[in-house]
Amino acid sequence: MSQTTTSAQFMVGDASVVEGLSGVRQLSFVVRLTQALDTAASVSWVTADGEGSLSSGARYGAATAGSDYTAAAGTLTFAPGETSKTVTVNVLGDAAVEADELLLVNLSNATGASIGDGRGEGLIRNDDAPQISLAAGSVLEGGPGQQAALPFTVRLSAPTTETVTVAWRSLDGTAHAGSDYTAASGTLTFAPGEMSKTIALNVLGDSAVEPNETVLLELSAPSKAVFAPQYGPVYVPSPTALTAAGTILADDVAPAVLSMLRLNLGAGGAQANAETQAFAVSADGNRLLLLSGATNLVAGTTTPGSGLFLRDLAGTGGFTLVVKDGQSLGDGWSALLYGSAPPVLSANGTRVLFQGSKAGDADLYDLFVKDLASGAVTRLGLEESAPTYTSVLSPDGHKVAFASASSTLVAGDANGGTDLFVKDLDTGAVTLVSRAANGQQLPVPSYGYRDLAFSPDGTKLAFTTASTALPGVGSQPQILLKDLASGAVILVSSDAGGNPANGYTGSAVFSPDGTRLAFVSSASNLSAAAAGTYDAQVWVKDLASGAITLASSDAGGKPTGTGFGKPAFSPDGTQIAFNSGAAIFPGDTNNAADVFVKDLASGALRLASTTNTAAANGDSSSPTFLHDGSVAFLSNASNLVSNDTNNSSDLFRATLLPVPPPPAPPAATLSIAALSADHAEGHAGSAPFTFTVTRAGDLSGTHTANWSVAGTGLSPASATDFGGGVLPAGTVVFAAGETTKTVTVNVAGDTAAEATEGFSVTLSAPSLGTTIAVGTATIGNDDFAGGSGADLLRGSAFDDVIQGFGGNDTLLGGAGNDTLDGGLGDDTLDGGTGADLLRGGAGNDTYYVDSLGDVVVELADEGSDRVVASVTWTLGANLERLSLAGTADLSGTGNAQANQIDGNAGNNLLAGGLGNDTLLGAAGNDTLDGGLGDDTLDGGTGADLLRGGAGNDTYYVDGLGDVVVELADEGSDRVVASVTWTLGANLERLSLAGTADLSGTGNAQANQIDGNAGNNLLAGGLGNDTLLGAAGNDTLDGGLGDDTLDGGTGADLLRGGAGNDTYYVDSLGDVVVELADEGSDRVVASVTWTLGANLERLSLTGTADLSGTGNAQANQIDGNAGNNLLAGGLGNDTLLGGAGNDTLHGGAGADTLDGGAGADVILYLNASEGGDRIANYVAADDQFHISASGFGGGLVAGMDLAASGRFEVSAVGRASGPAGVGVFVWQAAATTLWWDVDGAGGAAAVKIATFTGTPALTGGEFTIIA
């Protein structure tokens, strides 16, 4: 029903939007009228920068017009009956990493209705987050029953003040969950400041012989961060998931040896009777040259000593003798085989190079070449003074490269040291190889020239030298390659960038096709694979590209270490053999050097020096491939073949099994799962719902599948719920090698309160393999609005906007970052978990906060409001009360207003700040700090520390463990104690509470101490104190100073101490104790009272007819409003009757008697009590009562003095009457009353009193009593 009243109000809601990396997005603010009107109404609106300040601790920053949003303004006109309109503000996207920011929409200039909630807050959510990257590691699998951790490293690109989370799960690669590893999933959390975390998957060891396997780790659903762009076959700038493949390194050794034979067998297969020292094999692997000391390799060879023996491995024959150590070579020369360089067989197997010597005055040494076909022996003519250890034959056997110190081989050899030469055996020409590029002879290198190797075509020569005149050579020997035709020299022992090796390098060998060079080096800088190790390793260098590969690595690529033995290529160049003493395989415990074969393509590593069931029991070395691909090597092991009993080094031939082919790739599969598909739709624009499509199995080619959306569940989503108004569909395309893709479905945001809706994304028509087809999603409602009544509104798990509008509403957020707006009424707002924004609006509101990210906004004049906090909290502006909840040790801080702050069960720190605050601790040892203002502090139970600060503060204490701290000049302060208490410095008042028998003690100041209903002991201490007992029999001790003591009801003991004290008594049971010389003291009594010793003054109070009696001192006794009997006793007393018909008895001494108003009686019991001064005597009203027995002189009770002649007026103050008759004489002129006990007799008259004023006494004023 429409309204024409003016009670309608304009209310603007809040809004939020994700900023975006570029372009424009929109914030939509809904402006509502609380009632429909019959007439038009309008309201103006304008944007404004937010009020946040990160430096002051606010949750959000302030958005700035121009850079964060486009400023705008306008007027909304509501037609009759219209209740809702929308204001749209353009938000500008950027890529800056920044805090969430606020902008405002403010209402003004309303017509036709008033403004209720005129401030709308727009939250621009930053989406420029740190980037997450993922890197996979590897681990050896281990044996049966063993477990290993496969590491994956997750890193943030930059530290952040937020907590970052990301979901993870394991997926099968080529490894399978359950048998190869344990499937796992979870959430990884980065605390603020952390940048690197590790996820470890549990790998299950086995004994199966298998290749390396992969396990995938997938990251998804990042919070407060994004995934780093992916650079691969296809660039993915904003991935929604990351996947990395960790490697399970195979460590189970497959049987490698098909058969094992000894090659150094003699005639009839007899084992050699002496050791085999070295061997060489032709390039085709068919011809074997053996250096051995055996005498039974060739029949009829019985001469001891080493010999060179030749055998054709392709045939069936045995060894033939090439030359014997010491054998004559003519012209005094003889073969020198043992202790010199190993024999050299030309690559074509036609010639043998060996060393000889010539005895004489000085031994000479030279190199010899024997033609195996003709038997001719050629001497090179070096005639050195020492054996030559570095020499090699060219592949065709027609040239010899060697190092020599001879200076006569070529003309101009003038460096006086070792050089490198090549001699053509056909022409006899000798060429100096060790020349620089300019043709100059090189200086003598410190290491000489070693490890010579001809290229397969004989055109190039590789060698090791430390000659610093050559390119790349420094302090370490390097391998260089010289083109023998052009003279060009290049550095071989370098990394891929051309940097020379930083360790010793040597043992060069060419691949069969001459395109690669293998060598051994202890360098650690040739590739990252060997970083940090200086063990010798085998490397393969591609001479064309410069690429370098570590060959001596285990299955995981880890360097093994080899020693400096020369490696060997297989005849086809696909494998390389080397020896190593490292324990490369599990169970390698022989502590000996073994021979390994590495497949350069697959990385498969096989052990050749083995029986398959046991490792060699001795060292193995010098591997070389034979013609059929088998491996020959030397070993002193005795268990490689049966009946090996010669206890010598033998030459073995291991025939290896083929390298097993790689397993066929598993079948290709696609699966889809929700990535971020269970959240709210938003209030405007669109919200992305994402799904991850994971590809497994065969990743070699392109893989496609279609996807489509359909509504599901009790409330299925329809086409209107999606961007564009149609059910989305599309195709996902994987390039070769890709493992994950993201499908994004854009759900349209709205402001309608509706049911939670569901939809699914289904894969279909894969280009190959199978699919796990369906991923499901939930569109959560995040719009909640109340009406004019008292509403209960519950949010969801999403980022909700909940608006109460009118009525006393209860707004309950859920798990998201919610915005709650109470509107009018006394509202209760609880954002739940998450960083929530709470605005109560007008009314007395209650806020519940549980996170430092929560924000409470209360404007001026919006009621008296309370915050209930389960975290440390500071009240914002316009909030009055803070209550801490729970049991945690929290702090609560007020603002500039008069706050009440309540503690919880923990140890709290409560700070009032400005204003007259009330701080109330509870259980726990609390610290309360009032700050400025007149504060009230009560720590509750526990040992509390109370600091009031400036102002007149009140402290409540209930335990002796409580401590009150008050500084000088901080006001007049009071402690209310329910336990015995002593005032600390700078505290003025102490009040005891409760009914217990407590003590209260003051300090050096002028204190007021109040008792309770129990029997108290109150002690003033120094200062002019006021001690006030209450109910109970109290003991009050004033101490020093002019104190006031009032015991209250009960029988109280009052001790004033030194100083002029005042005592208040109200019971005959009260006792006042005053010692001599303790000042001039006064008792104020509301009961009949007699002054004790050393007390000077008694004042009766109240209206009762009381008596007051002095002591032996000169007292002042004051009557009250009743009819009092005041008795001075001894001393010169002053009796003041006051109102009432009083009786004043001065007693002994010169007293002053003043009856005051009323008909008063002056009582004399004998004439010796005279000498008094009487004031305010009115003859018509006041009387004298004279004791006949006390005065004598013939007085009789009831006697009329005037009638009996016992009263006369005299100017001289003596009786004139008959002698022996007592007469009162009124000396009018002197206003003095005399008593003459014997009339005109001889006794002198006694002065009774002198009067102030001029009363006219006649004698009728006297009453004679007994």
C-alpha cells in the first residue's frame, strides 16, 4: 500500500567488485525507498574517495578518483510507487599489487522523503597478487619396504602481509598411486613473509626393473595469490592450475651380461700364466693387440718377459706373437715393452706402434712401427734419452703423432723442451704440431703433451696440454683440437658457453664418426650436473654445437665419479663405456672399480663387470668395445668366469643384453574437476567459475574435447544465470606436452535473493582416449535483505551483502568477507569468519567481531553501541562499549568517548583512553589503564594492575595481589576494597566493601577511609584523615594529623592519636581513647556521653534529651536541640545548652554557662562550684536550682527566698540581713550573684556567678532543692 506520510527514507547499500587487470568494471549501489509513495521523490548522489588509511591500521585503503575510479554525481528521481534505483560507478583496472580500496557514494538533498542511510561503501577488491610457481624434484625409488620423499617446491614471487593458501593433489603420471607412491592432497599455507614451501610425496620402493617414472602434482584454488604464467608449447598468461612432474628414479639393476669370456687364453683354452698388462682393439673391433707376460698364449713361446700378441676376433684362430720384450730390432736396438707406453694398434688394425731401446754409453730410446702384413719394422729416428710415453698412430697407420724433447727433428726447434710432432711414415716428413696460429713454435708447457688422439679421418689431432699460449689454457691442462691442414686450434674442454674447465682434463677419445669427443675431467663448471663436485667425470662434447653432456651419471643424472681411465665409444657411437669406483647401484659393496656402459640416448646405465648375481671381486678397468658390441676390459677379479685361478689380471669380454625398449605410453585420458566453482555469483557483472581439465597418459600429440553446461540439483541454473543469457559450451584444446587446461564459466551477478543453484560441465567427444566427464558447481546466493520488521538474516559461505533496513534485526554472516548493514533499529551484527565490514546504522547496535580484519563503522548520533570481540580490539569512533569474549589473553582499548570496557576470562589489557571510562576486568590477571578522565576501574578476580591516570578515578580491588598505581597530581581518587587494604601513594580515599572484618589503612595524605558492615580496623596514618566506620564494632586509629573518626553503628573503639581530632559516637558501647598531649579533641555524641581522659570538647547532636559530662580538664560541652543535662565536672568548663530546656551544672572551676534558647536550669550543688560566668540568662525563663544540703545557711528545700528574706539586692555584694542566715545577694550594678552563708555575720560572701547582660533577679528565679 502506498504511503503519503513523510516517514519514508532513502537507504543506499554497499557494493564490491574485483578490480581487474585492465579495462573498466562496475560497482552497482542500490538506493531504496523504505516505503512506496504516492508522489515523486528525489535524492542527489555523489562519489567520494574512501576514508581508509593503511598507515593508521585500517583494513582498506582509500580509492582515488581518476586512478582507481571515475568520479560521478547525479540525481535519482523515484516515480510514485517506485522503491529501488541503481547508481553505477566505473572502476579502473590495473596491474598494481595494492590493498583493497574503498570509495563512497553519499546521498544529499532529498525531497519527498528523508535520508536514513546516506553513505554507501564500495569495496574495490585487489586482484594483483603474488605469483605462485611450482618446481618438481626427483628421488631414488629404493628397495622393497623402503620409502622416500619426492619433493616439490612451491614458491611465491614476493613476500606478502597476507596468509596465502593453495590446494594441491597428486596425480598419476607414468607412476601409479598405491603401487609406486601414496596418493595425497591438502592445502599449503604460506604465513605472512614466507616465500618457499615444500610438498613431499611418499614414494614406495620395490625391486621391479623399470624405467624412471613420473608423478604429477597439481596446484589449484590459490587464495591471496595467482599462478605464474606458463611458458611452453603454448603460452598461458593466467593459468588456473599448475602441474609439475616429479621423477622417481629407477635404481633396480636389470641383468646386463648375457655371457662373460676370457680373451687372454692360450692354446687349448688354457688360462694365461701371467698377467695381461694392456690391450688395444682396432676401430672395427675385430683385431685385438695384447701386452702380456704370459708364456703360454702362443705355442712355443717360452721366453719370459712381456710380449705383444695379436688375435683376429672375427676368426677362430688364437694369438700370434708380434714382438717380444728384448727382441732384437737390428742395429743394436731391441724392443722395450714393459714399463713404457702401452702398445698402439692403428685404427685399421694394420700396424703396431711400440718402443725400443739401445744400450750403450748412454741409453737411447725410440719408437718403432711394425707392419702386420709385411712384418717390416720402421724406426722413427727420435733417439731420445728417455722413453716416450705419448704417441699414437693415425687411423690408417701411416702417421705417428708423438711428444718429443728432441731438437733435431725439424729445423728451427729452439725452445729446448718437449714439442708435439707428426711423422709421415711413407715420406719420412716430420711436422711440428705445437705451433701457435701465427706459426710460431710454442713455449715448453709445464705438463708437456699427453693423451693424443687422431680423428677417425686422420685430419685432426686432439691432445692435452697446459700451454698457456693456446686458446683457453690457463692454470689447468685442457684438451685442444688441431686441424692438421689449416693449423686452427679450438678448445674442447669447455662448457657450452666456451668457458674452460676448472679442473684437470685428459683421456680424449673420438666417437666413430668424429663428431664428438669424450674425455675425463675433474672440473665442476662444465655443466650444472657436476656443480659442487671435483670428482673425475666422463663428458661428451659435440664438436659442432659445443653442447656438453655428462656421461658418467646414474639413472637420476647424478655424477658418479670415474678416475682418469680412458672411456670408449661403441662402434655405432650410441653407447659409452667407462670405469668407476663409485657405488652407483644399490648393493654395490665390492669397494672396487667397475666397468659401466651408458646408453647415450635413453640414459640407461648397465654394469658390465658382473656375473649378474655378484659384482666382480677385484678392480676392472680399460673398457673397449669389440666388433659385436661386446665390451672388453681388464680385471683382476677371480669370480667373473669359472676356474679363474691364475691370480692375475685377465682380459674379459662381456656380451651385454640389449637395452630394454621404453614402455609404451599409457592411454590418453581427460578428466574434469571443479577448481573454483563453489562460490557466490556476485551482485553485478559476472563471476568466473573455473574447472580444471587434466590430461594424463600419452602427451605426445594434440588432444581435444568438447564441453557443455547444464543445470543440476533441486534448483538447476538456467540460461539467464550465465553471461550472455545462454548455456555456455566450448572446446578444450591441448598442445603436445600440455597436462592441464582451465574451463571458465561466467555466471551473471544479480541482487536478487534466491536459492542456491547448481550446474555441471560435461566433457564429450574426445579426439582420443577416454574422459572422466562431469564437474559440478554451486552458485551461492550472496544477497540478503530484510524489511521493516525485526529480521533474522543468515549469510552463506560466500562474500555476502546483508542489509537489515528497518526493525531490530539480527544479521549473521558466514565464512566469507561479508558486508553487514543494520539500517534502522537496535541491530545485532556478527560477520562470522572472514574479514567483515559491519555498519549498524541508527539505533543501539551490538557488533560481534572475531578477526583483526573486521571493520566496525558507526556514525555520530547513531545510538549507544557495543562491540563484543573475541580478538584484541580498539573501539572506533562513536562506539561506547567494548566487551571481550572467550578465554584468550586479549587487549581492549577505548576511544575519546566515555567507554565501558569489559574483560573476559583471560589476562586482559584494558585501556580507556580519553573520556570518563569504566574498565571492568573479569577472571584473569588484568591490567587496566584509565587514561584521561574520571575513570572507574575494577579488575575483577585475579591479581590485577590498575592505573587510573589523570582524573578523579575510582578503583575496585578484591585481592591482595591487586596493585593500584596513581601518580602525583592525577586527581582525587578512591579505592573500593573488599579485602584488607592499604592506600598507596597519591590516593585519597579508601572504602571497604562487603560484610567481612577488614582493615583499611591510609597513607601520608589526608585520607577518607570508609568501613563496611563488618568489624573494621581503620588506620589513618599521616595526614588529616576522616575515618568512617559503618555497621560493626570498629576500631579507628587516626594516627598523626587532625583526624575525624566516626565508628558508625556498633560498639566502636576510636583512637585519634596526635593532632586535634574529632570523634563521632552513637552508642554507649563506643570507646574513645585519647592520650595526653595528643592535641585538642572533640567528641560528637548522639547518645548521653561522658568525656574520657585527655578529651577537651563534647558536642551532643540530634534532638534527643541527652546528657553530656566533662572530665577533669577544662571542657566545652555543647548541647543539642533536646533538653540536655550538661555537667562540666572539674576544670574551667564551658557549657552551651543550645535549643531546649537544658540543665547546666558547671561543677568545680570557673565555668562558662550558656543555656541558650529555652527554659534552662543552672544547677549548683554547693557554693564552691561558684565563680562562673553565665550568658544569655533570661530571668523570666531560666531558673537556678540550689542544693540546700550543699549550700547550708539554713536553706530548706522548697523555700521561697524572697518571702523568707533570703534574697536581697545590694550595691556592695554583701548581705545586710540578720547574722547566721544564708542570703543570696544580687549585685545588680556588677551583674554578679553572691552567696553569703551567714548573712551579716563575719563570713565573707562567695561569688556564684557573673552574668552577661543585665538580668533583673528578684529571687523568684531560684528553686531550692534538697
